[in-house]
Amino acid sequence: MTPTSRAGGPYTGTNTNDALAPPPQRPSQDGRSYSAASIKTAKQGQSYGRSIGVPGSFGAELKSLNSRPDISRAEFTTYSGADEGDEPTTEQRQADYRDRIDKEMKIKIGTENLLEALNNKSAKQARDQRRVVELELNTSNRKIAKLRQDLNAEIQRSKDKGPEQTTSPKSRLSQLFRAAPVRSPSYQTQMQLEGPEVDLDPEVESPTYILAEKLRALELEGHPSDYYVGQANDLVELFKRHPTLKYDLAWSIFGLRMQMMLLSDSREVVAAGYRVMRYAITDRKSLQIIRALQTDFLVILSLVKESKARVEREQALKFVRAFLDVKDGAQEIHPAVARIVVAVADHADDQLRGIAILTLAEMLLKEPLLVVNSGGLGVLSDAMGSGIYFAPETLIEPFLHLMDLPARRGLLKSGFEFSSAFASFTEPFSSHSHEDKLRASARVVSSLFKSWPGLMTLALHEFLPVRSVVSALYITNTQVRTVTLDLLMDILRITPPSWSSSFIGGRRLTTYGRVTNLRNETKPSESSWKQTADEKQKRSIVQHFTAVALAVLLRQGLLGGLVHAEGSAPSQALKRRTNLLIAEVLRMTSDMLPQSWSYGVQAMPGLFELATNFNSEERFQAVATCYQVDSINRTLYRSTSGQDNPLKPAEDGSTSRARATSKSQVNA
């Protein structure tokens, strides 16, 4: 059987002469010939006129394109492998479907590249262009899905019909040697991440199409709660993958779907609705649109529920906290919502108490009048001293922010907002967790002593908070005494010397410094000694501030409290620690304060009067305290002079060692 010559294909008929076969006609750009023998299968009424450039190009006519929801591209079906007048075989039809799928895939790749380029632009500039390109991408996806469905139907029909008797060798070769469809870089990256076993939906790259499908799915009724929660989680993932999508939301549709979720009887569905709306917030205008959906009432209804509705209550509180992340968003928080947050923070057994306290602290920074009118200052003050909040030192910062300016300082009317933190040192011992409460209050008090607004706050009511700290030295409880001594060393920024741990443990001070004095045998130059002396006379702003704090403490009786604490120490370790603190205070007084202050403190009038009273048995204790403080002072001088004074002569070191040896022999 001699095959009939086909238009646009090579000459396959027999030639009686030895001449060459006539040259084939030039094919079109896609490899197929649009000759008269080509069969067109386009539907009637479809428009094929289309003025558009290469897919992925930035044409000037991009904004004028009107995408059609139906399949609107020209469908040219060319069965070039069929004989003239014969019906095409099933292999030829399958090959034609694959060619058309390849062409649509190339169009889709160009559209995806254009969409990726538009995503890098500004959201306002490329909003209209991106909408047009996404509609074109949806059209390509539907076209490809339709062609694949027809191809699968043709393959199934050929299997049911049986193998063809007349199968062209060219059609078999065209099926075997077909080029692989080109994938976009984003598609290849997604395939590498998710693996070959995942069947990716071609519509994944169109965020607006997925958003419309998810909102349409949320519109359905009668499904279980897991169905709506799953759809809401998909929306959250979509917002995470496409952060600019939330700027193009149609709130008339999206807001209605979210409102229906918030009105659901299922706690999980309501929590999912709060979560989706939290990811859809963009600016203050979006917050106003959300509030128009009556979310204030819904948040209050969620937070007043019992603790078993933890998921819903937690998402509702996070939804309120999302207002604080937006510029001027705190002004959109309704006072009723602020009062319900205060109620949650004031409830002792509420599981969300910590989150509510943190929310109130942030609201106090951004909108202090709202918290004051809602009664949140008292709740925050109690949280600083009651030990219910694990980071109370972070709560003091909003209060110091209020004290920093006179305009905001008037909001703290009573001046006792910080009294709960100081009351922990003087209240009776209640439970085993009292030490943790003391430590938490000590961090708050230390933060007050280390800032100018806090120091001005401590001056209220004739330094009543400072007197509370000094009065804690008269309490003989071991935990209170330990925390108070640590607090004073933190306030005065005292760095314990290297030998302090061994000294507190019971080691004698006469054994210190016998080896360290032998260092630096070479004498440095005189210029370096003058430079070191000049640097030692300079004071930083931190040291000046520490001097002010030291003066405030000394004025309120710090030295007398330390002497009393040393005499009534419940243990030998606390006694030695108190002696070390007394010596450090005396050293700082002589270095930082004026001489008029230093002379009165160095004399330690109460201690020396007791030491010189020979009619009292307490004289021996006072003499031992004076000797111990003097020994610590000499040791501190040796340790600092060995490091700060490198020009110390060698004979002075030997003399000091001989003096220390003789004193140790006398004490022995």
C-alpha cells in the first residue's frame, strides 16, 4: 500500500525517476503546518483575535487585556499524520493532545515568570497587572486540565477499542521521542522540596484563585468543624507564602466569611477565625474594617468563657495583641476590651494571666490613658511584687516610661504604685516560695535604683521605699538577709573580689597575696605611672550615678543597718558577707563622696562607741567587727594596688609580707 502524500510533510510516494524528492513545505513556528489539509476543531463563536506579546514579556497593552473566565485561546488541531480523506488514528489524536498541552504549558510558564516579576514590584503599582496575569494563569490551568482529561479519555477509549491495525511508524516515533515539558524555576524548586511523590496542583501558583476557592469552601454548610479548621489553616499558610495578598482582600466577602466563623458554636472554628483575621491585618484602616464586623463584642464573649475553652480564649487574646503590632493600632482597642483583659490579668487561677499582664504592659507603653481608665495600673503593681509574673523587672519599664516626662507623670497619682515590690522584704515569711518572690521583688527594686526616673520615684514620701530596704537588714530571717545583701551589692554595682568566696567560706585573709605581689619585677616608666594615675582620677557617669544612690542609702541609715546585721547574723557566712559589704561601702565612700560625708562614715560612731564601752559584754563583738573590717580593707588595698599600682617597690611587698606573717603568728 502506497501512502498518500500529506500536505506539509515529507514526500513519501514512489518516484519512477532517479531524481530527488521535492522539498517539503516550511512548517510553522510550533512545528506544524497550517495548510488547507489541516483540520480546525475550534468552537463556533470563539474569538481568536488576540494582540499580546510573548508570554512573560512586559507589553504596554497588559492593562488593557480583559481575561475571560472561559477557555478563550484558539484551538488549532492539525492531524498532519493522517491521510487525506481518512479519519485520524487514536495515536495521532493522542499526539495532538500532547502537542496542545505542551503549547499551553509554555504559555503557563511565561505567565508564571511574569507573575514572579510583578511580585517583586510594589503592591500598589502592580496590583492591576497582577490581577490580569493571575486570571490568565487560571485560564491556562483550566485549559491544561481540560486537555489532560481529553487525553486520558482518548487513552481509555483506545484501550477499550483494542490496538489499531494500521499504526503509522511516524506516530509511534512521535510518542517515543517527545521533548519533556519545560518547567518554571519555581515549579522545579517546589518539586525538589516536596519530593516526587507529591502530586502538585497546577493552581498552587495562583494565590487569588486559591483564596477564592477557600472562601467558597467556607461558604458551604453542614460540614464538621475539622473541615472549616482545615480551610482556615490553608488560608493562614497562603498568607504566609504570599505576604502581599492581604493588601488585595475584598473585605466585603472575606469579612463576612470570617464573621460567620466567629459566630460558630465550635470553639475550634472560632479560634481558627481569630487566627485568620490576625494574619489579614495590614494597617489601622484594616483594623477599623475588622471592628465594623462587631469583633469587640465577639472578643469579650470569648474571653469570659470558662478555662476549658482555652484555644478560643488564647486566640482571642492574641487577636487583641495584634492591634499593638500596627502603628496607632492601640487607639483602636475599645475600653471594654481593655477592661476584659484587666479582668483576665486580675484572676488568680486563669491560665492566660501571664499573657494578659504582658498585654497590659505593652498597652501602658503605647496608650497609657486606656490602661489607667481601665484599672490596669493596680493589676500591674500587684504583679511586680506578688511573684505571679516570672519577669517582673520587665513590668517596671512602662512605669519608668511614664515617670520620664512630666505630662505622663501625672497619671501615677498616689505614688504607691511600687509599694508591693518593697513590701515583700518586710512582710512575714509565708511559704516555701517566699524566696522566689523576694528575688523577683529584688530585681524590680534594683531596676528602680539604676535609673533617674526610678530614683525620683524612690524620693517620694520622704524616701519611704528606701527605708523599707534598709529595714530589711533588721530581720533575722536567713532568706531575707541573703536577698537583701545581694540586692545592696547589685544597687552599688560592687564586684566581689576573687578571694571573696574563700573568705566567706571561712578562710583567713592573711594567706592572700603572698604570690601575687611577686609579679611584674620590671619597673615601668614614670610616664606610664602618671598616665595610670590620671585615668584612675577620672569618673564615668555610671560611677557618679552610683555615688548618688550610695548617698541616698547612707542618708537613710544603711551603715547602722549593716552594723546591726553583722552583730545579729544567723550564720558565720552571712556575718563575713556583711563585713565584706561594710568594707566596700567604706571604700566607696572615701572614693566617691565628699570629705564631709566620708569623715562621718569612716568613724562608724555607733560601732566605736560600743567597742570603747568597757562595761558592756558586747564590746568584744564590736572590737572583733572593727578588726575584721580593717583586715578586709587592707586586703582590698593589697589586691587593688597589686593591679593598679605597678610601680610598687619590691621592698614594700616584702615588708607587707613580713607584717602579714607576724600578725598571723600573733593570732595563732
